Amino acid sequence: MKKLNAILFILLALQTFSLTSCEKEKPFADAIIGKWEVYSRKQISYENDVKREEYIMYYDPDEMSYQFVEGGSGIYSEGTNDYLFSWTLSGTELTISNLYQTDLVVIAAIDGDTLTWSYKTPNPDDPTGSFEFVLTARRIG
């Protein structure tokens, strides 16, 4: 009987430990805060919504990063150059403003320490074509 009680105690302790050690998932607005080092960008070309070509460009460490700061400001770094931008979220739709000629609106996702975002844009040279870009970054701070 003592052996059975000891086993039950150990199982109960393990179950309690496993429940208390689980970290709750952060809201997306909190999870994106930090510095993200870009390591790849995929470009997919479409013609009449049919995939025609795909290639992936890989980046060296410290080549490109985005830092999202609480309050909606950020720093884009390209090599040794830094540029300020602002950002907003609506669900998983991330809008980056004041960095490019127009606002960049992407669909973003975070899985652990990996940030991925994607967006489509028309091909300016082909009215039946479009491009999809997928950026992948890892959290470095």
C-alpha cells in the first residue's frame, strides 16, 4: 500500500509540474516585440495565378534585421545602416509604415523564435502576373 501511495504521489507531482511549467502563448502584439534577423526571402512568380518560378535568397548574419519596439516604432537595419519605421497590427496583418515608398502590408506568423511574413504584389511588367514574397527571420533579441 505504501508503494502504491508513493507512486500516486510521484505521478501527481509530475502532473502538477507539467501543468505549471507550460508557458501561456503570448498575444501576437507581444510576441513580435524584439529583434529579428532575416535569413531568407523567397520570391514566387505567378502568371494567371499559376506558379511559374520560385527562388530563395539567403542572407548572412547581420545583413538585414527588423526590430519591433513596444508602442509601434521600429528599426530596420541593412548592414551598418539603420532606418526608423512605424508598425501596426490588426490580427496577423502587420503594416510597416515610413520605411518604403508605400506601406508594406503583410500576413505575419510567429512559431517559437521564427517570424514569417508574406505578401503578394502585381508584376508591373505583366498585367497577368504577380509576385509573392515570403520573408523568414529568427529572433536574436
